[in-house]
Amino acid sequence: MRRRSLFTSFCLFVVLVSLSLWLSACKRDERRGVRDNEILYLNAGPGVKYMGSKACGSCHPDIYASFQHAEMGRSMSRADAAFRQSIAANGGAVFDSAANLYYSPVNENGRISVREYRLDSGGNLLHDRTVPAEYVMGSGNNLSMLFHVEGGMLYEIPITWYVHKQHWDLSPGYKEFGNLRFARFADERCLSCHNSYLPVNGKADDRYIEPFPLGIGCERCHGPGELHIRQKMGEHFDDGEQTAYIVNPAKLSSERQLDVCRQCHLQGKAWSPHDSADWFGFRPGMLLSSNRSVYFPAATQKEVFEVADSPHRLSLSRCFKESAGRLTCITCHDPHHSITTFSITHYNEKCLRCHSPENISRIGPSHLHRPADNCVSCHMKRTGTDNTLHGVSNTDHWIRVGADSTVIDWTTLRTPAERQDVIRLVPDVDADDDGKQVRLGIAYYDYYLQYDRRPAYLDSAFTHLSTGLASKSGNATGYFYLGEAYRGLNRHEDALQAYRRAVSLRPGYVKAVFQAGKMCVELTRPQEAIQSFRNALTLKPEDPAYLAALGMALADDGEYQEAATVLERALAIDKESPAVYSYLGSMYAQSLNRPDKAISAFQHMIELDPDIPDSHLNLANSYALTGNYDEAVEEYRKEISFQPRSSSAYFNLEKARSSYRKALEIDSTLTVAREYLGKLHK
């Protein structure tokens, strides 16, 4: 018994030592790169630099030239003369009846802008604004979406060029879910899929440094190129093991190979970043599950799929399940070339590798197969452009018998989520660790925030987060989202404590610092709010949202002069915030006795958003304070035109009439008073 016990103890010791050595090797690999199929890919390690696609072109000129014409290579471009040549002549303005706004593209001097304007019932111009478009997002096969850059942030423009229909229309989602006008911006999650990783402005959130790389480049699939280029330039790396300095996706294991594509083409309904991971953090060779988790509804519908659901739909196919990892995206697709260059024969040959003509011809008389048949047309449903959410033509990658008889119906995607059945989220990509429940809670909050504001999703988020954090208490991202859930439940004190817990776990967690300040505002704790916003600005000193929050908190605390300075600084960085102009204008008019500066602020506010309540009224009052009565009267009338029930505008107009009548009673020779009274009666 003693010998057996000693032997058992020795075996256990060996196992523990082996496990320890294996874990140490894994951690060493993580610092140096990613290991797959016995190869250590050093360029997947942290700190290896992206060099840009042009650096690849000198050694791979043919592939580089071809890739420039492929869809990924054209995913983002300048809105310059070349784009002007690709669009048809303007066929008239796009009218958004819900917002009562017109949009018209303006082509001049090799650049394109978009004009937004509003007319009254008599055809008179009430609002007019023109915004330049610096960038186009989209390969040009389906859509060309325009973006304006302000302070390093990319703002979407409300109209898009629809290639298949050859006309302009409201941008995707603007018709179905509300016109966000020029206020919708592309955040890190959007840009991580639609372009190469942009140079990040470390002093602000979601702002980038120009010049931007254009198009999804070589390194999104092959990883950062620094080490590969250094090696080819003659630098020697003596690693004493089998290493690689660039990733060739074809040599990766099937899951990691799929993850190269799934980083962008697996949209799902909700995403959950792993603790401390960022959207620009995935590198080819990694497992996607080490960076994020992706969730889908538990029930899959054949008739409905998102544009970027191809890998998920492929995984439902019998072909995929029985291929033992041999069927991946690059089995059929070569991303170095445009999909328009591949023929039916090309795709048929891919199918015939597994499905020999001798076998498929025996199915029966009603399903005769001929060599020239188009396999995709029957087994992979192709959508029309009229029946998709974004007006794109897409192929369902769920390969199956009878796919051609499926009626694709995207009605549910156009219907507000609140009118649909409540869904249950399940992961398609996820890590098998003790953070699973926390990430599921984050996913439910993401779905709640992006799609459906019904309480059921907020409750699910809160339940999974609070339960998961009970055993995963060191997850800073989890505590941040727990704070978000508390905020949605109007439990502000609990939200504040959750944000502060996130900051204690990750001191540089600037979004948690900022949200803690917002909760202090809600809890009427101005000094704590001001300190939180100052702390956020220590980490991100050029973030206009953080500056605006600090300025407003200072004003609420009576520190008007410093508040004005801070708000002006925010607007110097980004002039696209009507709310900041509104707040600044009110402060100049009411607290600092600077109606001249109030006029300027209110004018900018109205240009950005003419629908802010009392906007023309506030501008009119500011004009009146400076003695500019003609302008004041005009703005009072505009306020009535925009807000027919504005009692304040009617009252001020009547007050002006009474003042001029009284003046004329005292001195009937006052021609100025008579002229103004005549104008007021028009």
C-alpha cells in the first residue's frame, strides 16, 4: 500500500510538473507569438508592427496589384474624382418624409459633398447645410457609404449610393430605424471590419490619425509584416525552434484559418469583448475566442440571415460538418482576386472535389445533374437586392438540398425588434473558461443597447453579469457592464460602485472613470463628478465628450468662466455637437452676459440640428438683447414655423408689438417704431 501510495504520489508530481511546464510554455508563446501545427508564429505576438500593404507590393507585385481590385482591397477609399466617375449624375434630391429633410449630392472641384435642407409649405428655405465627404466605405459592388471626418472621427452621411439600383437613397438603417443625420459615427468595432486598423489617437476615444490606410490590407489576413520584412532584408532570428515570421492562412489549422475570416464575416446578434481585449487586438493565427465571443439567436431561420453571417451559415451545412475541417472559406474563395473574376466553373470544381459526377447523377430523374449546371444556384440561395436590409445582393452559405426553394424574407430585420419574439442568445464563438457567464451577460446588454430595449434583455444581462462576477470577481470589463446594466435599471448608486470597482481592477479604464462621473451627476454630487471627469481627461486629454461633460458639470456648480473655456476647447476639437453649442449659448446669454457669443453658439447649433426645442427662440432672445430686432423677429417667426405651439415666441412677438404701439402713442413721429410695427404685422 505504501509503495502504491508513493508511486501514485510520484505520478501526480510528474503530472503537475508537466502541466506547470506546459502552462509556462503557453505563457511564453503568448508573449512571443501564437503556436499552431507545431509552428510558432512570431508576428502574432504583441508589439510587432503593421507596415501597410505597400510594403508587401515590392516583393509580391502581382498579388498586390490583383488585391487592389479585390473587394477587401477596395473596402475604403477617398471620395475624390475617381468616386465621382463611378456614380451616375444626380437624379434629384432624396427626401426623408419622416424628418422633413432633403439630401442632395454636390459634385464640384473633384470632391463630393452632401447638402441637407428643409423647405416650408411655401417652398421657402428654412434650413441649409452642406457637409464634405472625405471617404467612401464599401467596395463598390453593392453600396458606397460616405463619411465626413471631424476631429479624427468618421461621421456617416445620411445618403448612400446604391450600386445595383444606380441611385442615391437614405443610408442603411436611416429609413427603418430613424434618421441620425450627421451624428452617427464609426466606432472601433465598425472600423475593425471595414478597413485596415487605423492609427489610434491615444488622447481620445474613437478618433484616429490621418492619413488613414485605405482598404482591408494584406496584414489583416497575414498578420503584422515587420518581422517578415526584417527577415527578408537579411536580419537573422535564431530561435532554436520551428518559427514563422508571417502567417499563411492556408497553413493554419482549420479553426484558426476560419477565424481569420470570421474576425469580420461573423456578425451575429451580439459581441462580447474579452477582459482588456480591444477590437483592433485580433491578429491572424490567434483563436478568435481569445479576443471576443460572438452570439446568435438559439433558433436559426432558413429565411433570414444577416449580411455577415456566412461562416455561421456554412457551419450548419452537412458539407461542412462532414468535411473534418477540410472545408473552410478559402476552399472556394481567393481573397487576392475580386469575386467578379470567378466563373461558375470555378465554383463547380470546388463542389466536384467531394461530390463526383458519377455519384450526384444517380439522385433521380427529377434531379438530373449535368457538368455545366450551376451548383450554387440550387444549393446556396442567392438573394435579390430588393429583399435585403441594405440593398445588397448576398449568397446564403448554408449549403443544402432545396435551398433554391427557400423564400428569403428579411421583413423581420426591417421590423423594430420590440415587435418580435424575445430571443435567447447562444455563443457561436466563445472560450471555455470561467468568464463564459460574464460574457453572456455582456452580450445581452449589447443586444439590449443595439437592437431591443425591452426590459427582458436588461434583466438577462444583469442576472448573468452579477452571477458570473460572483466567481469571476477580477473581470474589470464585467464590472463595467454591470454598471451599465445598473444604469439601465436606474440604480445609480449601484452603477457608480460597479464602475469604481472596474477602475480599481484596471486603473486606466477611462470609460469606467467617465461613466462614474456621469453617475455622480445623476446623484447630484457635483464635486465628485467634476473630479471623475478631470481624471478621465488625465487619461484622454483631447476627448471632446469628456471635455463637454466636465464643462457642463462646472457650469452646474457655478464655475461659468472655466466651464466656457472647457466647452470651447471641446468644440475646437469637434464641431459636430449641437448639444454643446446649445449649453454654451445658454450659459453665455444667461450667466456670462455675452449675448454676442450666445448668438454665435446658437447659430452653429441650429445649423447642426434645427429641431432642438426652443433653438430659434433662444437665438431670437439673444438678438433682442443686442438690439438686433429685425433678426430677432425673423427668428421668432422661424420658431413658430418649427414649433406652431411655441407660446414663448408668440408672447415675445406680441410684447414687441405692444412696445412699438406705446412708443408711437408717445411720439407719433418715430418712423423707426412705425417701420418695425409694420414688419411685425406682416
